[in-house]
Amino acid sequence: MVAPSPLVSAEEIAELKRVSAAQLDAIATGNLEEVRLLLGTRQRLLDVMQGRVVRPGDLDPVMATISHAIGAIRAEMQRVEAALSHLDAGGRALLRYATRAATPAAYLDHLR
């Protein structure tokens, strides 16, 4: 007869929730280094919990926080991609002006 897997403790779930909430806060403040460190911490917690039993519903609040964090990361990535696209378009426009010898340097400085 095989012994049942041990349960994940309430303290472990609370720690996972705390780490996930801290990660969401770090995303909101743009602290990418903290996000990276918390991802590692969360992964270590999940590795320890792997193969153990979780009571139904215990992880629902954690999963909601993680889903929120994923949405926030996606939104931030889209914002950065849009900003980079804008910079790239501006760089191409500057290059076109710079190739024309008649464009005054002061105007190029103004565009920058």
C-alpha cells in the first residue's frame, strides 16, 4: 500500500501568496530586478511543493495573484514595445532629415 503524499502546509501557501503579491508590487513599481528575484523565490517554493497534495481551493488566491501579475507583465511589455517602436520611427525620421544636406542642424536638434 502506498502512503498518501503529505499536504502542503498553510504556511507554505501563505508564503507563496506573499511572494506573488510582492512580485505584483514590484511589477507595478517597475523594479524588474526584484521581479526576477521573486520569480526565483516562487519557483523554489513550487519545487518544494511539487508532488504534494493541496487542499481544493487553497491555491485559488495565489493563482489569482499570479494571473494578475502575468497580465501586468504583458501590459508592461506592450508599453515598452510601443515606446521602442516610437523611438525607432523617430530614429528613421531623423535619418531621413540627416541625409538631406539642406536640413539645418538646429532643426535636427529640435527633433531629437
